[in-house]
Amino acid sequence: MARAIVAITLFLWLLLFVVAGPQVACLPLIGLYPGGFVSGDPHYHPLLMKGWAIAMGALLAALGYVAVVRNHRPTALAFAGLFLFAMAVFYARLDEMMKDA
């Protein structure tokens, strides 16, 4: 069951990559970034944002690896939940920024 959860999540991520491109597929990795996303925002820091994306990618890779290799269902649920939560937070923040513009 754990492998199926990870496989479905990775399939959705791959589908996002193919349909929308690599820039959009990387957006869930910066979804939980606490700073601003737009240049000119006082809390915008591109290097910190990229570091955050790398750390989030490493965390998701570690969770996915443990879930698949050990077939551990709670880890698979944490992987899918963290990915989907980060994606939802990013799109909610994007929607908020679009309303302000």
C-alpha cells in the first residue's frame, strides 16, 4: 500500500512536470518557504528560496525512499501529505498575490 501511495504522488508530480513544465513542477518544493516569492518584496531572498527548495526535495526524497524500500505506510502518508500540503499552500499564496495585484 505504501508503494502505491508514493507511486501515485510521483505520477501526479510527473504529470505536472510534463503538462506545465519543470518550473511549475518545482513550485511545491518552495510552497512552505516563509519569505516572499516576488522580486521587490522585502522578504524576497532568491538564494534562501533555492536552498529551501533543495532541502524540501531532500526531505521528500528521503521520505519516499523509506516508504518504498521499507514499505512503511505512515512514511508514505507523510510523503504524500507533505507534498500535497506544500502544493496547496503555494497555490493559496499565489492566489493571494494575484488578488493584491
